[in-house]
Amino acid sequence: MSELRRSLRVVPEEISRKRIPHVPTRGGRPEVALVPSDEYKRFHRLQEEDVLARFDRLTERMASRNQA
């Protein structure tokens, strides 16, 4: 985190323009992941699509079992 504070001017440019993600650590452990905003949005879309697909499979299984 200290490194992030020191390089606050450079890091956003590296993330957004150069597409270099950053993972600041505290005590050697990752704290957060800084990625370009479009990648963040894509991740959330994929996560939402996965949840919806799982829900669809569940409703199909329930319908199948209810028919029997």
C-alpha cells in the first residue's frame, strides 16, 4: 500500500493505458486488485451471466422433477 501511495500518479496510467494490473500488498499479502475499468465491468458481466445460467439450470431441474 505504501508503494501505491508513492506512485499514485504513475499507477492509474499503467493500469488504464498500458493495461498493467496492480496488486498492492500489505505485509506481503495481496490487499486489492487494480484493473482497467472495462475489465472490471467485463468480470461483473461474466459473473452475472454465470449466476443466471446456474439459475436457469436449477429451474430446469425443478421443472423436470415436478413433472415426474
